[in-house]
Amino acid sequence: MNIGILGTGVVGQTLGGALAELGHSIIIGTRDVAGTMAQEEPGVYGQPPFRVWLQQHPRVAPGTFADAARHGETIINATNGVGSLAAFDLAGASNFDGKIIIDISNPLDFSRGMPPTLAVSNTDSLGEQIQRAYPGARVVKTLNTVTASLMVNPRQLADGDHHIFVSGNDAAAKAQVCEWLAAWFGWKHIIDLGDITTARGTEMYLPLWLRLWGALGTGVFNIKIVK
Amino acid sequence: MNIGILGTGVVGQTLGGALAELGHSIIIGTRDVAGTMAQEEPGVYGQPPFRVWLQQHPRVAPGTFADAARHGETIINATNGVGSLAAFDLAGASNFDGKIIIDISNPLDFSRGMPPTLAVSNTDSLGEQIQRAYPGARVVKTLNTVTASLMVNPRQLADGDHHIFVSGNDAAAKAQVCEWLAAWFGWKHIIDLGDITTARGTEMYLPLWLRLWGALGTGVFNIKIVK
């Protein structure tokens, strides 16, 4: 399948690399292709510059946000949450019509220091903002509650015995994404929380996730719902 | 031990009943003792009127917020979160000095409809508000991430193989509360998230908890941290 990924950070790279290995055709989009390709510094998590990563992943092509959105039958939002709406705007509204958007982003606002606060929360969410801005798109919020390496490899922990969530207004789109999460990455336990307003729940889990990261000394953890 | 509980709702009743059975001396406080004792209607969760509950729990005495706070060597805040600061004000600041306050409340605001939003979140929390208002108190936020029956009986699920959290500025108070959670109720897995600002994490988990309640069809669930 042709997949467009918005965002060249760790999440975009991890998803892009995993999906390319599965045989999908990936364009990974950025605001400024030349600028991103010219970066020589390692990323914030010590990952190699994007140009080096691309050399290691020949099946992934770089492009603008619009290139990625046009290419994708499905689009993955892996941008920084506070920049997501601007990235979507650059990608062009018509490139989202009728497509499933897998929204992984969290509206983390680092401008007040660490740990980050949320730029939108409580009475709204980034998932809802994207769905409202692109009513023709089929937004499914998911994977935003785990670190990138777990998104594509849940078996890394307890043989996958922990949970991931989906939120969205389009039942068929959610069912399709659940199928992909299982087939692509091996997610065994997926909970449908309801419509896109339930993205408030998973986005507002981030403040707990961030404190757990601090307390546990690792981001490689997840929650299992025990009932 | 003498324990004062603020709040006569399901959380106050559940904690009060369990602690009285363990032999503690409990005063459970309310704004208007005569009014609360005169209630004939069942509670919002179908529980019997407070007067009937008290008859079934003869070791628990009713009183004002001030009576409960004066009585308690330790005080449990089981009020509705949006009314907590008003309840503390009625209880009298001097009754909190030097005491551990176990803060279980969540700032759920039902005024916008269901599911509730949070009256304070993101850049502040109810736990922090209480600690700021009563700097001489030793506030420990805990138990606010599970339904009342699980607070006092974690073994109800998976023999207790799931997690509870503590947040607070006073390390000795947190250690004491962890000891009590284990000894009183059998909590086996307690994570210290850090200072009282980490109460933002557990309070902001409530929006996810509320959607999980909807999706699972029960409030009797908890999260296990898998790492």
C-alpha cells in the first residue's frame, strides 16, 4: 500500500522503517526537504541525522508534506503535536479527503519547561481539532500512548500482553486500523474507546506517562488493563 | 489510630467502613450533619442513605468537617474534588498542621455534562492546590485512579497484580502512606511518581479512566504497568 507519513522524527522514522520492511511504499514528509536532508546533527534522542537514516532505508522516499499526503492511500500523522495543524495545512486539504488518517501525535508543549504541558486538553483534543479541520478525512487516534519502538513491536514487552486504544468517528476506519495494528505490528489487545472525543482520554494520559517515564527510568513500558 | 474522613459519599463510606473494621476510630465529616442524616434518598450509585449506612457501621461516627479533621491524626480527603477546598476551609486550617492528608479526590466537573471535564488540570492539580493552601500539611495524593471498592480491596482483581501511585512533597509521609496501603488494603505494587506536581498525572488520567469505564462496561478495572 502507498502510505504517507507526516514527520521525520523518531516516530515517523520508526513507523516508516517498519512499514517499508513490510513492503509498503512510503513517502515521509517534512516542511523543508532540503533543510531536513542537510541536517548533520543527531536527533534529540541521539538518533542519526535523517539523511543517514534514509540511506539505511532505501524503500523510504523523502518529500514535502504535500508529496507524502498525495502519495498516501493512508496517512500517518507523526509530527510534533503543536505543529500538526500547520503540517496538515501545508499538505493540502484535498489530499486527505476520504482517507484514513492515523493520528499518533500528542499536543506536547515544551515552552513551559519539563515535563511538557498539553497545548490542548480537557474540553478538546488534537484528534478532534484535526477531524474538525478535515471533515472529509477519517481520523483514527491511536499509538499515542506508547514510545515509538513499542508502537511497531508490542511483543517487546510481556509478549504483547498490554493494551493500545483507538478513537474515531468512522467505525469502518477504526476496524481497518485495528486490523492493521494487528497485522503490521502484532497488537493483540486493542480497546475501542469510542468517537474522536475519546482522544482527550489518551492525550491526557501523557502527563501520567511522562511521570512514569521519570519514575521507571525508561520509556519502554505500557499499561495493561486488568479487569 | 484516629482517622478523619472528609466526605460521606461512596469513597468516604468505603474507606470509613474498611478502616473501622480494621479497628481504627473514624469520624466521617460532612458540611451539614443534620441535613446529611436526614437524607432518605439512595445515593447516586444506588447506595443506601448515609443514615442507614451509619447504622450498619457502628464504629463510624458522623460529624462536621471540623469534627473529622480535629479527630484525625491522619485525614482522608474523600470529598467531591470541586468542593474539596471549601470543605478544607470549613474544617479549619489548624486541624491539618503536621498531619498526613491522604488526598483521593479528583476535580471532576459535571457542569458541562457527561463525561465530566476537570476543574483544574495541565498546569496545576487539586493535589497541589491543597498542598499550597495548607503548607503545614503533608499531602499525599493516592488511590484516585481506581473505583472505591478496589481502593480497599485490590485483590478483587488479578490477586492485586496491578498498580497504584503516590505523589507528594514529603518523603516520610509518602513512605508511611505506602506502608498503610499495603497493611490496610493489601496493595502490592505502589509507584512513587515524585512530588505533588505529579498529581497532575494521576488526575489527568481520569478522562481515560472515564472512557475505559464506558468501553469496558464496568468501573472495576485498573492498570498494570508492564515494563
